[in-house]
Amino acid sequence: MTERARGTRRWQVGFVAALAAILCLAVAGSAMANNLDRRTATAVAKQAAKKECQLTAGCTDYFVRRLHRVSQHKAIGKIIAQGARQGVGFQCTRQIVIKLDHFSGQIRYGTSTRRCFTF
């Protein structure tokens, strides 16, 4: 009877160790996956530029310039909205900072004050 109990105990310990190993690999895999990649940062910046263009009267085009990652969770660049009002062309730029919260996976961005000039 003692031989039978030992075999059951070993199976339980092995099962718990395997379960712990699988859990550790899952957590490590998700931690590595929570990095801000270039494609996601570009998509967020284009969405912000589109919103800026929609809020600007006379805007005809929007685009993103100089977007680059500064860390695994942060990217910085410029969003530009351009158009024409009363025959005068204008271009408004803002700096955008995109951050990824590596715990929750939420992406947030902030923009600077708008700087416009005519051409």
C-alpha cells in the first residue's frame, strides 16, 4: 500500500510542477508581446492625424512624419494637417507621443500645442 501512495504523490508533484512551468511560460510570453511595434504606432498616429484634420476647418490632407520608437513602449513623431482657407494654404503640426502600458496593453497618446503656418 505504501508503494501505491508514493506513486500517486509523485504524479501530483509532477503535475503541479508542469502546471507551474506552463503558467510561467504564458506570463513570460505575454510580457514579451507587450512591446510597441512600428506598425501599431503608425496606425495610432494616423488615426490622431485624421481626427486633427476633421477638427480643422478647410483641411484637405493629413499625414505623419518622423515617427520613431524611443523605447520598447514609447514612440514620438509629428502629425500634420494641411489645407486651404480663402485661397491661402496652411499647414498645422503637432508633436505626438504614443505610449503602451505594458501591464494592461492599452495604447495612449498625447499631443503638443498646434503650430500653424501659411504658404
